[in-house]
Amino acid sequence: MTDRLATPVGTALAPQPGFGLTLLLSTLLGFASISTDLYLPALPSMSESLGASQGTLEWTVSGYLLGFSLGQLFWGPLSDRYGRKTPLLLGLVVFIVGAAGCALSTDAWQMIGWRIVQALGASSAVVLARAMVRDLFPRDAAARMLSTLMMIMGVAPMLGPSIGAQIVSFSSWHAIFWTLVAIGLVTTLGVLRTAETLPPARREHGSLRHKFAHYLHHLRNRRLLAYAGINGSFAIGIFAYVAGSPFVFISFYGFSAEAYGLVFASGIVGITATNAINRRLLGRFGSDRLLFWATAGSVVAGVLVLIFAVAGWGGALGIGIALFLYVALNGLIGANAIAGGLAAVTSGAGAASALLGCAQYGGGMLGSALVGAFADGTPLPLGIVVCLAALGTAGSAYALRRASSGI
């Protein structure tokens, strides 16, 4: 799986990674969704098996996102100092241990605790994969590469709920987490066979304390914070959907686990399509303009979700279409916000990637926690959270415009 990795960032011609590296980066970026989407259809059966309420089980998503957001703050500076590969291998070991703990859990609180451990490890995969892209590509090429990776990794969450439903149909929810252990082991082998993307000459050789000080510098970067705000606000709605939609479609509308898997897969198809559109339009319009258009679209979609949740128009089809529109915009917002944020810094790319990821998954934790805390057996809490998330996304986009113009 060795590839041409050593071209410095900002060179005129971006390197073309081989198939092995592209597949590995896609898998690493997909760890957050793989770790959650696979077990979504099992949430109602887990609720019965563990003797826990809907709201408590939704905290398995929130707990995961808590660990995921905080973990990135650790892995980013560590990778700026020691390179990407060694911290990534350590994180994968933590992920495997956490997934095994989930499989062996006997009550909801054990499950939540092991999900946090699992997330602390998985966070290394996502933050370091983004940093590896930053190591290799200038801004627009990075956005294009991220869109490519997101299209590829879109297969995993598209198939995840369906595969999870099939696993539950012939086994139990425990088998889902043993499957995640196997995924972690295979990915570890892939990382072992891959070259380092941040050679010693390009690492920051100060103390780790100095590396963590990058956060203080980055927190004064208005453009980086605005991109993080867009990413985090939009993620509130995305993960409210992830945590709340199984109960909306399975419990409220009476869908089977298999049918819900198809509903969830449709959103991933939308993300994949908008990622393809993003790749085509980047050269013509630039990433910021596409990002602004997408944030405006998220407001329209968020308002529609709330209207359908309140009025009940069209039943499952009505709210499903509105949610599809919101989720699909992730293909335009995600890659462009991340690439823009990474391009806004000149040093400490690992720390910047961690901040962007912390905002994204911290927002996700908030969204899943809110939809769980206010769960009332109807789609209304989901509609409210998604709409508020869209408004927050638009507000962060306005802050980015002001920061870009120096206001």
C-alpha cells in the first residue's frame, strides 16, 4: 500500500495517491459513521435487551460523540509532533478495545462508557486522515480529494444500517460490535503497510506543551472559527437525525429495520451525489461560494423538516423528503468547510483539523443529546433541532463573510 506521499503542501501539481491510500483514507474518514450507522437498526432491540428507555439508548450516540470530539483535541497536536502513523496505530488499538467492551456490555451505562472509549480511538482515524490530506494537497485540491473520499466512504453508511439489520436478523446486536472489532483489525493492517505522510523534516519539534499551545493561536483565527462554526452547527442537525430517525421511522411510523436501512441509505446517496457535484463545480465557483449556497439551502431544508414534523403532512414520506434534502447538503458543506478551515492556518494543521473535528462532533453530541432529552415519541423534537441547526449554520456562514472581508 505504498504510495507517492512526500510532495509538500502547496506545490503546483498535487500528487495522485494510489488506490490503496485512497481506500485507506476513505475508511479512516468513515470510522465515525461506520461505528454508529451499523448499529442504528438495533437500537430498539438494544433498548429491550438492556432494559433501557429510548432516551437512554440515544445517549450511546451522544456518549460516542463526546469521546470523538474530545479525542481529536489530543490526536491532532500529537501527530504534528510525532507524525501521523504512530498516533493512528495507537488510536486504532483503543478503538478495538472499546468495540469489544461494547459487545460485552450488560447494561446501558456500560455501553455508554465503552462507546466513549471506542470513540476516543476512532477520533484518531478521522482527524489524522484529514491531516494526511492536508499534508499532501493545496486547498482546492484538498477539497476535491475530500469530496472523492467522501463519495467512496459514502458506501459504508449507505450499506451500514442494512448490514446491521441483517446481522440483527440472524444474530444479536452483540455481533455488530464484534464486526467493528474486525474492521479495526483490518484497518490497522492497512496503516502498518502505508508510508508516513509527515516526514521528520516537516514535523514541529517543540514540546507537546508547545503543540497544544497551537489551540490558543487557532482560537484567535476568526476564519478558522467561522468554518468550525459552520461544520459544528450543521452537524447538530445531522446527528439529531442519526440518533432520532430510528425511533421516528421504526417506532412512530412502524417501519421494519430493513426498511429503515433503505431510508437511511437514501440520505447517503444524496451526500454522494452532492459530493460529485462539488467536485465538478469547485474549479468554476470555488469552495467558499459553494459553501455559502449550501448553507442557504440548509435553512430551507431545516424549515421544511420542522413544518412537516409539526403538521404531519405526507406522513413518513413528507418528513423523509425534507430530511433527505438537509442530509444531502452535507456533501457540499462538509468538504468545503474542512478544506477552508485547514487552509486558514499556516502551521499546526493537525491541531486545526482537531478543532474542526471537535466542533463537528461536539455539535453532533449536542444534537443527539437534545433529540434524546426531549424525545416524546413523535418527530417534533427532531424537527425543532434540525431547524435550529440550519439557522446556526447560516449564522456561522455570515460570520465567515465578515471575517473574510475584515469586518
